[in-house]
Amino acid sequence: MIDLHTHTTLSDGEVLPSELVRRAEISGYKAIALTDHVDSGTMESVLNQLVRLAEHLNSAKCETKIKVLPGVEITHMPPSLIPELAQEARKLGAKIVVVHGESPVEPVYPGTNLFALQSDIDILAHPGLITDEEVRLAQEREIHLEISARKGHCLTNGRLVMLARKYQAKLVINTDAHTPRELLSEDLRRKVGVGAGLTEEEFEEVIQNSVDLVKRRF
């Protein structure tokens, strides 16, 4: 299994990055991205810590078998600043850049989805009532749209799957985990995907999207 959207004590998660990695590893995960919430004030300090940890855990002398990708989730920033912040995240060593999309349960700035999809990012998380234009843009720019397993954010998964199918946009399934209890089993991950409207064939394609993204960024 692979999860490309998780949180630790470096933002609003419950456990240290190293503990989340270990708990994911013993749960059968093959790769995990640590993508703590950041804004323009916290990005550098968070990424400095995550990049250093990933270097240690991914080293040949380390017993860890899971692949660890340092990343960020750019969160609640004015949309016009997102392209610049995404570039900065890459320069600071982020392997996975996520933007906190226009979830139906949080007061995200209107226009966040559009500006994010014009930026150098990997995943637009829980994009809410995403528009046709935005899904087409995601497809053109090969940015992955997230089927979210998280309460509240998941309310618009069905619409997302419908539009992604229409425009052949790439999807991923992520937990947005803030605690190890929110990591998914293989069975529950399948239920999240199929419950959002994916066919079994589409579900397998979505899982492969995560595999391919890890290969590209690791």
C-alpha cells in the first residue's frame, strides 16, 4: 500500500514523523509521503526536518524497508501565492507537493483549486466541488486529484470520480491521516475507492497511479 498525504506533530498530527512511518511499515505500507500542513512562514522549518528524516530512513544502513518521501500540504494560503510556494517547496527538497483543495467542510479561499492546478504540484487534495475546467486542467498537467478517506473531505468523492472519468484525469486514494488509526487496510482502501464510484478496473488504475508517482519522485 501507498499513502501520499499524511500529517505528523510537525503540523496537526498526533505522532512524530518517525512513529507514523514505523506504524505504516508494520501495517504493510510500501511507501508513505509525510506532507504536513505548511504556509509561507512554516514551510522551510518543516521541510528541513522531514528531508533530514527521510535521508536517514531511506539510507542503505537503515533497517527501514518502507520508502519515505518528504513533502508538504500547502494549506489555506491566498491562491495567488500558491505557485511561488510550490516552487519554493521543490527547492527545499519536497518530493511530494500537495495543495489543500476547496474541501466542502473548510473555509478555503475560492480559486485555490485553479491556482494550484497551474502550479508545480503533484496532488490536489480533497478538491470539493471541482469544476469541469479544473479537472480538464488537471488532466492536461498530469496533476493527481485525491479521493479522500477523511471524514468531511470525502463528501464530494463521487462527483470527483464522475468528472475524472469524463476527462481521463488521474486519481489517487489517500488517507489524509492525522493519527496512525486513520491509516487504511487494503480492504478499507478498496471500499473507499469503490464506494466513491470506481469500477474494480478503475480502482486498480488508481492504485497504479500512486505506484507510478512514487517511482517518479523517490
